[in-house]
Amino acid sequence: MQKKLSEMKAELEAAGREELPQLLEEFAKDERAGAAALVQRFRRKLAKEEKEDARLYEMLSYERKYEKYPHICGIDEAGRGPLAGPVVAGAVILPKGCTIRYLNDSKQLSEKMREQLYDEIMEKAVAVGVGMASPARIDEINILQATYEAMREAIGKLSVKPDILLNDAVRIPDVATEQVPIIKGDAKSLSIAAASVIAKVTRDRLMREYDKIMPEYGFASHKGYGAAAHIEALRKYGPSPIHRATFLKNICEQREAKL
């Protein structure tokens, strides 16, 4: 007696990764159009999962290379380019062998996915540290030095001391721990990708809070970056207390010329 399509679907959904190929082969013998559609759907799902497995394997290449170090820490920042708000750094130590599916460079993820991954990272990580440099500090020492300062703060807030740092592109001054700068590291190392998500989500949440206090600037939508609506608000209202004065010279000069 043929199985009902609903029964086949339930079996496919319940099957583990190892069982699924054999089950698909068996169900592919069923000539009904509905069965063929089910098989095709789950084959696509299996192919997607296998592709993600391969991507994750590559994302752990640096973690494998430096596996002799007990605690590998990924470092990344968010907010170097905006006109307003702090620069935020994240430092994350993941457990050995940890895989977090679909974790990637935060810029490649939707806001919803970043929020979901943030929770998973916080749940699974051995330690997480966050550091910030304010707009005033950025104006005082420049964005690069402020970024380094935020990164050092993030490292200092880790509850476990890292044995090696995998950094997104930079080498952080005045840090004794061994460092490995990796160009586009947030897309090449799972640890750095985790740090990028922590930094990005932390900063975005903060900018949404600023939006409640100063809604005229639209911080919730553009997060302080130089969107057209943000530039227009700056020309209309002038800079707020969280704007970076050193980033606004031309905009402010144009506003003063109009007044």
C-alpha cells in the first residue's frame, strides 16, 4: 500500500542528515506528481545544507590552523563610517569545534538573522566582550585610534583570557596577546564573524535607543550613516550631541552658508 503524501512529508521532515539521502532515493520511485515534488523540495534542502556545511568548514580554517591555542578570540568592530554614534568592538571566544549555522560577516546578514545569531552566540560562547568609543572620543583621537581603544576594551572585558586574537584586518597596538590580522576576516573566520555580529547588533540597538530621544534624525533607520535623509536632517536641525564633529565639516559649512 502506498504511503500518503502527508506521511512521506512527515518522514522526510523527521529524518536526520544521514537518513535523508536513502529516504529520498526510496521515495523517488513513487511516480505520483506530489511525491516527485516532495522529493525535489527535500533534495534542494539537502543541497543547501551540504553547501552550508562546506562554507562553515572554510570559515573554521583559521580556527583549525591555530587549534593548539586553548582560547581563540575573534575581534571586529561596527560603526567606523557613520556620522553619528559610537564605534563598537566585539570580542568573542567560541568553544572548540563550535559551529553556528549561517553565521557570516554581519553586513551579509539581514537584521532579523543578526538578532537570532546574536542570541545563539551569547548562548554558546565561552566569553564575549564589548567595547565602545564615544563620538567625543572619536573627535579627540580620530576614528582609527578610537577603534583600537574600543577593541582593547572589548578584550579587557572578556571573562576568559584569550591566547590568540584573530582580527578583522587590523593589528591592535598595545596588546600583548599574539595577533593574526586577516583581510576580510569577518567572511573568513567564524570567530571574527561572531564578533562582527555582536558589535553590529549592540550598536544598532543603541542607535534605536538614540532615535527615541532624537527622532528627528532617523537614527533607527540609517544607524547614523550618511543616508540622504540623515544629511537633510543635519542641514535642517544641525548636529546632535552624538554626532561626530570631525565627520561633519562640509555638511555644517553648507548649513551655515544657507543660514
